Amino acid sequence: MTGFPAYEQGMRAAVRDVLGPERARFFFDRFLEHFFTADDARFIAGLGCNVVRIPVNYRHLEDDRRPFEIVESGFHHLDRAIELLAAVGVRTIIDLHALPGWQNQDWHSDNPTHVAQFWQHPHFQDRVVHLWREIAGRYRDEPWVAAYNPVNEPADPTGEVIGPYSRRLVEAIREVDPEHIVILEGNRYSNDFDVYAEPLPNVVYSHHDYAPPGYVPDGRYPGVAHLTHVWESPDGIGYEHGILLPDQSRDQYFDASVLERTYLKRSEYMLRTGTPVYVGEFNAVFTGEPERDRMRLDLLADQFEIYTRHRANWAFWPYKDIGVAAPLTVDPESPWMRRIRPVLEKKARLGVDLWGGRHDQIQQVMRPLQELFAREFPDYLPFPFGSEFLIGRLVPQILFAEALLPEFGELFRGMDEAAIDELMRSFRFDRCRPRQPLVELLRRACAEQASV
């Protein structure tokens, strides 16, 4: 979304090593201040959206060196966003996007490894219960907070901890706030709801609905996309968007009917239990290639039509980025983009980003590894998405990405506060560019949903 490599804490440390602690704090505070303003809130309301899901890293609210102590100042930007959106009639969902010990295996939970230690250590689990009691106590009387989303994209390898722990979390929240909706996501990155028994009162269950043609490098729509996310299931070899039988190819055809079957499969728990369907995330990657971008707009249009017809609630991910998937993008010639361009170019060469990245220029590394695994470990399907996913996670997304962190930090050496402030103004609404076809698609989708 912003162009840094690896994981958030590694990026923050790289910047701090170059700027020093005080100026690094200023650096990140200016980013948050400029990223979301009253203009952003008005724009979102103008689209017809009635809720915004705000992702929060636990590190804003708690320091690993002082567990169970709440950092009061960490609420500043969350409170500010809630107030700005309330002023234009838009509610918020508080999404704890990164948990101590990492609730999934990927960088977006601020995980520098490929192991989700959260599910192994009661200490981390206890801290999150304590944190949610504090959050719920703070916002229990705030009508403009619509819901609490306590664990984004959980991935418990055993599937044995997430169910009882989710019940414990809900009960802890209810002790201080009996009214607000709680949103629970399925296991394996919001896909697997077999871990839940009967639904809990005033709890909404959420799945994420990323369609392969929207993010795999050469996926076509309608057409064939290569499935990079697979896992074991009781029905055979499953994949992120349905069931792939063992004798089937991982190159699968997608059209609107497949998208609908995928949506219905992912929504099975909610439909069976009579609870609301909430698609908490979905998007498509835009590459600047006109034909591919048109196909991906068509894919999103079909997803919106499915959600409207089935009366599903949804949240699009993300709102603003550097030109990958969002309706609002940072200007390619802004100070931010010009400064980070060397790292962006190197990230692209090395296939560092999962979303929008390609491995064309590192096939001399990747292909032999994939062939070796296919030959030596043909039945190896590591949690959560199989061996091809794991190889991509370990090599470009961890090994190469971490090596890039010092280079990213060096981009900001010597900057004073005035230069930093001007750099971060690149994220302000009036300096960003709308991806107009996507903006119009979102506006139509909001209007159609509101009329149902």
C-alpha cells in the first residue's frame, strides 16, 4: 500500500536507524495525519459508503517491552478517524489487523517469519483479551463505532485454538460492552468456518473473497488463472476459492458463475446459521495494462452484482495506496513516489510483493526450488496454502524483502522535519488521484446496495 518492503516493524526500525527515534516518530505521525483527513471522510461518504473498516496494529496501543500497559497516545489517530467519519455520517469498524505473536503467517500481521506464534503462546492471547477489554471500554458508548473486528485473517494451524479463543474474546468484550457487534473471521485467512460451532449472539461472521483472476500475474477474466493458494480439506485438495480435486489442474477457469459458487461456498456457515453475510475484504490488482485492468474491473463488477443480489454486506480493501488496488492512488510524480522509486524498482525485479508482484526475473531461483519440492515432496501441503505459496513467502517475501529494509531506510537519511512533512503530504486527498473507473464502480455498487 505504501511501498515499503518486508514487514511494518522492520520498516519502522530501518527508518529509525537512519532518522533517530524522535524524527522517526515525527515521520510516522505525519504519515498518519496526512493519510486520512476530513477530505477523505467526505469523499468516502460521497461514494455512498456507510462504514469504514479501520485496521490497527496492536503496537500503537501496547509496547512489547511493557505488556498489558495501554499506550494512551496510541488512540489519537483512531479517535481522529472515528470523529472525522462520524461528522459525515459514516460509522467505523475497529479491525485489529496485527496481533502480538502474529495471528497469521504473512507480513500484513507484521510477521517477520512464516510462523503464527499467537496460537502457541497463552501470553499473546492474554494480551489481546486485555487489549480488547480496554478498546471496548473506551468505545462502548460511541454510537459511530459499528463493530469490533478483534482478529483479522486468523490462521491457526491446528484449528483447535481459534474456536474456544474466539468465544473467550467475545465474552471478555461483553463484560464491558454488551451492545456493539463483534465480527469474527474464519480460520485460514477468513476462509474456514468449520472451527465454529453455533453462532454467538450479536456476532457477525466475515469471510474475505479475493478472486484469483484479480491478483495472480497472468490471470484472465473470464478465463484461466493459476491457483497459488491451496490446502488440505476433507473433500480433497482445496484451494482458496472452492474445492480443487486431486486430479484437477491448478490452472482453473473463472467466470461469473464460478465467482458466485465461490461466494456461496464461503458463505455456507452464515447462510446455514441465518447470520448476516459480511465480505470483509476483496479487491483486484491494477497493472496499467488496459486490457488486463478492464478485465479486473469486469471481475469486480460481477462480484458487486453477486453481493447485491444476495444482500451481502461488504468492505473494499484498501481505500488508498500507491497504485495497486485502491480507488485513490498517490500521484506517481509525488515527492513520496519519486523518493522510494529505487526500492519499488528493485522490489519489482525481485518479486518481493505478493500482491501485484511477478517472479519473471527470479525464475532461475524459484523454478528449481519448485521443481525440487514437486520431485522430493510431492505430497507436502504446508499450512496454510501449500508449498508453492510457502516458497514464495520464504524467498522473495522474507529473504529478499528483509535485505531491502536498510536500503529503504537510507532513502530518508538527512531529511529534516519540514522535508518529512512535505514528503508525507503526498498522501493527502487533494494530492492523490482517483482511479475513476473504480470510483464509479464503487459509487454504483453503493447505490444499488442501498436500493435493495
